[in-house]
Amino acid sequence: MIIGILEADELNDEVIQRYGRYAETFEQLLSAVDPQLSFQVYQVTQQEFPQSIDACDAYLLTGSKHSCYEEIHWINQLKQFVVECHAQKKKLIGICFGHQLIAQALGGSVQKHDKGWGIGMASSDVKTTPHWLTPKQPQFNLLVSHQDQVTRLPQQASLVATNEFCPIAGYHVDHTILTFQGHPEFNHDYLQYIMTERRHIIGEHAYQQAKESLQQNEDNELVAQWIVNFIRS
């Protein structure tokens, strides 16, 4: 099975050297669960898209420093690709920016949160029990770093996960699309790096709260298993 990774950000050389590209972190995450998976990377910020939607068996849309409501050509092109995936029932996974862009492309709403940054470890409640959501767990933790969030689901979507700060922390659309606001590909060290770099932007109070939250463990492997289950279901 080939997973097409739609890489929606360009990281600086220091980050790439220390932590790798987004695509590399997702390959490591998902391969640890299912070594039979293979990957094809598309740098969509450079308008690199699959020549055919059937070039891959499923797609994963990564995070980004951009907002999905920005009027940028590749973002608009990406929304069209999402609509085509949905129309043709091609499996699609969205993470952070991907979670948000898919919602907006399918008729939902995304806005900058008036409470500021969501950053650190976020614990979300599971709101659904489809067969692919195994092992079953009532709550899960993921690292987060975002200002925007989905404020209205697309009409055909169902809520998967919720928390107080981010009520729409995950959703699915039929058996085609699955998204999470959190980052199962992040680790503590990388998020600490992001927090430090953005400390002057997110504010000292949010920084200290985020730092405190990092005492909790993330459920990256669990969420990766859910993603693979969903893709293969």
C-alpha cells in the first residue's frame, strides 16, 4: 500500500538537520505500526501534486505554518484535491493544518482562536467507537501547536475527539477521511524546540502552561495504529 504524503510546509535547514522533514517523521511513525507501507512525498507548497488521484492508495496531509484560509494558489489547489479525494472515496488523513484545510474544503469553518495558542500536551475525549478505532481508549494525548482551529464541521462529518480548548479535535467523514488537530508525529524534544522559538509570540503564561503539560506522555503509537486501521479498513 502506497501512502502519498502531501507535505504542506517548508522547514528551515536547522530543523531538518535536527528532526527531519514532516514526511520523514510520518514515514517513521506509520512504518513502526505497519512495515508493509510505502510512501510517496509531494511538496504541495511547490505545487507538486499527484498526476492522478490513483497514484497512491491513500493520502496524508501534514501540518503547516500557513492558515488554510490564506489566498495562496497551492492552498486553493490543495482544497480542490481534497474535494476530489472525497468525491472518489480516496482515503485521506489530515493532521493539524490538514485537519483544518479538509474541514474548510468540505464546507466547514476554520478560525483563529480568540483564546490564543493551543500548545503543549492536549488530552482529548473519544466521542465515537467505529471498528477501526482499536485498541479502544476513552482518552488520548497528543502534542499540539496551533492558533487556528475548526469551528464548524462539514455537514457530512462526525466528531471523533474533543477537548475543552479545542472542541473539534478530530473528525471523520464516512469511511474516507480521518483527521486530528494534534501531532502524532511530534515528540517532546521537537515541541520544546518550537515552544522556545515562539516563546515571545505565544506569551509567557501559555509557554509555562505548555511546559508543565509536557510531563504527560503522548499516545503517538496508539493514534498511528488508528490511522493505519482506518486506511486499511
